[in-house]
Amino acid sequence: MDNLKLADFFCRFLVVEDIWIPLGESLLIARFAPVWNSLVDGFGNHDPGKGRHQGQRPRWDVLHPGRSWAEKCRERPESAVDIAREVKTYLRDTPYPISNRFIESGDT
């Protein structure tokens, strides 16, 4: 994935007991609707295994090629440019939830 730069990412951590992980994950996805959970499938995919590459290449791998197993999948009808255009529209039109309950960068 040569078109991803570490500098373009940041991370926040929520430390919880293992039993709360599924609930926390589902609440965060529902609240923030990240693009990789709503529009660009395939972010967390693994190689589907021998004989199971008949499906279309995940949209993630069209935008960010480099996983060798994804190259074995069938090509998608849309191009990386098409998907990127949809992502820009999604990010522009999807409101970010506003709340005073979130700690922003620099808040202490």
C-alpha cells in the first residue's frame, strides 16, 4: 500500500476490559459512521483463501492497492477515481457528531 502515509493518520485509545470491546466498537461505528465501515469495504479483510477469490476486489484495495491476495480477486466495475469521488462526497456530506463529551487534541 504505497499510497498511504503514516503522517496522515492519528489514533486514540480506549482501554477497557475485553468483555466491553464489542459494545464499544459497535457504539463508535454507529456514532461516527467511519468511511471504511460504510462506503469502502475491505479495510480489515484477510486473504479469503484458496479457491475463494471469485468475489470482487474490496473497494479498499482498489483505493490502496498492495495486498497481493486482493490482486487475485475479480476487478470491480468502479475505478479508484470513482471511489475517491464517492469518499469525498461522503466526508463532505456526513455530519460529524458534536458533543462536549469528547476530549479534543490539546484538551487536558
